[in-house]
Amino acid sequence: MDNPLSEHEKDFLLTLARQTILKAVNQHPLPTWQDADLTDALRQKGASFVTLTMDGDLRGCIGSLEAYQSLVEDVREHARQAALEDHRFPPVTHAEIPRLHIEISRLTPAMPLSYQNPADLPGLLNPNVDGVILKDGFRRATFLPQVWQQLPNAEEFLSHLCTKMGAAQDLWKRKVLEISIYHVEEFEE
């Protein structure tokens, strides 16, 4: 990724995410910052995902694919949402907070992937590198590059992504879909 974040910036965002979760779960005002305390990278528009795990299991993951607000605001918003609004899980409780592990993924802008034949698609993907956005009409789903660790086979990866999108598992085999790829700068506690 061009212009990687410094260790100080990563630590700032991880601390912000944990403080946000603590305050949101306890229904306190979310943490704020002085603009003068922020680096240019934190002030610039950025897209991020905040992933929460507990005892190695997913506990929440929310993010954005396009940059529409400052990176610092994006991380704060998605930390709160991952803890309280991921519809796959009940809201995080106060007792769970010490057991949460926080991972932040900062996304590059998505780039369309052109292909003509569905059979070619798996060979165009770079496992463990590419995040993938799959789109069919109004339906859309994404997997971060980290998902390759659980689904290292490109065909299986695409089938699960179709299911996540609410489509038949084999849709990617039968039809040329809109595909975009992106990369992430991943860091965690």
C-alpha cells in the first residue's frame, strides 16, 4: 500500500477503536480528538473495516468500501457499529470488552477486474492479497483479503462470496459478474 501508516498512527487508531467500543457499550459520548493532534493520514478520507474477534471467533465486522470521511472518523464509526450493530451478532456486552481483539483494515480504492469467461475468474485473483467485491445488480458483498486464510481455494472463496451476497453459490460460474479488487493495510492489537 502506498503511504503506509506509521506505528504511532496505527496505535492511535487501535486505541481509539477500543475507547469507542467501551464508551458505546456503556452508552457514553464517543471519544473525540483535537484536529491539531491528527496527522495528515488520519485527517484524509479513508475507508476501513473494524473486525472484532473473541477467543478466535468473529464477534463483529463492519466497514466501508469507499472513502467518504476522514480515516479517524471512519474507524470510530465502524468500531461502534462492529460492537453494536452487526446484525449477525447480539451487541457486545461490557463483560466481553476485555476479551475482544481488535483488527483494523485500511482499504485501497477498489479497481474493477475485467474478464470475459467465468472459468477464468479464479485464476485472476491473488489469494491472501486481494479483497474482492462481487456485484450482481443491486446485490453486493465483499471479503477482506484475510478471508483467504479460511477459504484458500479461489472457487470456494467465490462460492461463499456469492452466498454472502444472497445468490446461488455457483452464480459466479454461470455469469460474468461485476468484480472489483482492493488491498488492505491490516494491523491489530
